[in-house]
Amino acid sequence: MITAWIGSITLLGVAILYGLLALGMPYGEFAMGGKYQTLPKKMRLACVLSLLIQLAAILFLLQMGNVLSIVFLAPMAKEVCYFFALYLFLNTVLNAFSKSRKETFVMTPLSFIAAVCFLLTAWNG
């Protein structure tokens, strides 16, 4: 399913950003309110946790879109995709009101695209 691929690639891009942030790269203006260029250590740990959650979400999306077949994910894939769709729609709204212009103009559309992909994949899967 094309929406599973589009959503996965979009979320993978965000996951890469969070990985770079966790490593101390100066891209903080794109995430977490954009307050810091380089995130403090506690926020870097939050990025690692977020990265792991995003990678898990990608697996569920690909499972729901019949791209992957991971038996133990199948029973809960639809509900997890709906959860991430809701979460990402909320994230879209929060990003839209960020004080950081970079977060607003880059992360808002990425979050929205991923949310729509999760929703459509759950509906059609």
C-alpha cells in the first residue's frame, strides 16, 4: 500500500533527525519547541526514546500496509496505526504553533503527512 510506504519514509526522515539530535547535532530548532540549537543531555535521552517509538511505529505501519509480515504485530496493528494517526494529528497542531519557524514550516507538514498515511493505512488495511 502506497500510504504505508509514504508514511514510513516520512517518519523515517523524522527518526533520522531525532537520531542526529540525540547525538548532539545542532538541529534543535526543528524539534521540541526549537528552544535549543543543540539539545541538553536530558532532552537527548527523550530523543532516543522518541526515535525508538518512531521506528516501532514504522514497523506497525508497514505491517498494516501488508509490506511486512510480522506475526506478533498483526493483531494490534490497526489500533496502533489509529493511535499514531491521532498522536500525529495532535503533533501537527502543536508544531503549527511552535515558536520556531523551522519547526513550524518543516515538521508541521511532515507530521501531517505521516498522520494522514497512518489513518488511511488503518482504514484500508
